[in-house]
Amino acid sequence: MKKLLITFCRYLLDFAYPRICVACEKQISDTETVLCFECQWTLPRNTNLLIHNESPENKFWGRLKTGGIYSFLSFTKGGKVQNILHALKYRNQPDLGVFLGKLCGKALQEQQLFTDAHYLIPVPLHRSRQRERGYNQAERIAAGIGEILQIPVWHDLLIRNRSTRTQTKTGGRLNRYRNLQGVFGMVPGAPELLKNKTVILVDDVLTTGATLEVAATALQEAGIKELFIVTLAAVKRNG
Ligand SMILES: [Zn+2]
């Protein structure tokens, strides 16, 4: 009887507030969570899985030495991945981050990529931004990856000293880089913990790469042995 009542209440709730897929905005069923099954299976996963340090495709080529860069999904303007990233940032969907992080973790596991890393470190938000959003989407993604790969997430070693809300999208790489100088720092004691460790730096999206580059440099200055970069999505290149 109780079960029947719960089912009925859920039916009423679904009727009043239909749950929708964050990617395609169609109504989702009881057995689906944040994404409908169709979207889960048809997300534009990257086939170009690993960008080596020497690859000309590497956005950080010549500036940052990494053991490899992996972006799980391809981002195109107006596409499903854009809806997902928007929901992650602005629609209070921390569970979506964990869900996608797990999918990303499974993809890494299947290809045996970066599975022997010691720590996952999400790119931090400034505390005022995190307070406003209620969570750090990069940390939620890292939590999902960590659950699959059984790698601990350290979210409090790398800190963001100031918000970069007004970070320019134009003005060229040099300007962006200048704007980001000194944005990231380490808590006292972090370098001792990170020394000679292999670290996966995690963020939601790889666009210009400027933020990741500055965060990665802070980790390397702390003496880590090897750096990998994992993002949920990367902007799809033309051609
Ligand atoms: Zn969908």
C-alpha cells in the first residue's frame, strides 16, 4: 500500500514537474537519471582519446609538459554537450557532475589511461563563486572519476586566490595569461604532499586552456612528478 502511494505521488510530481533530460530536454522516465538513455549513448565522445605532449593538437604545446590530455566529450556550439555544461554550472546539478565523471572514469579505465595516478585535483573555484553555486563542478566530476578509478580527490590543496569572473574572452593569449597570473596558490604543506606524485588535473571544459595552464604550472612548481589533464569536454576543432 505504501509502495503504491509512493508510486502515485511520484506520478503526480512527474505530472506537475516533469523531469527532463539536461541534454535534449525531453521528459525522462523513472529508470533514467539526469540524462535520457538516448543521450547517454549518443553523446559525442572523443575518439581522439589521448593528446600526447608532442602532438601539435596539444593546446599547451611548448608551454606545458604533460603526460597526456584527455577530453571525454566534444563540445559544439548549440549542441547537447553545451546544454550539459550549462546545467552543470548554472542549474544546480552537482549529481550530473558525478554521473558524467563516472562515465569519463569508465572511458579512462577501458583505455587504461592515467589509471596509476596518485591524486585527482580539480581546478578550484574562488570561494565566493563556490558559495554562490553551492559546489564546484570540476570537483564533482573528479569525484565521479575517482569513484571508478579508485583514486583519491584532493580538492583543498590547490586554491584560487581571486575570482576571474571578468576574464576576457578576447584580447589574445598573452592578455588572458596575464589576467591569470597569481590566481592559483597552494595551501601550506601542499608541496610536501605532492612532491614526486602523479596528478590528474580535472576541469569541466577545455577551451583556450589558459586557466588549466596556470593551474597546472602551480602544481608543477610544487614538485609533482607527472601531470595529466582530464576535462569533461573540449571544444571541437574544425576540420
Ligand atoms: Zn536526452
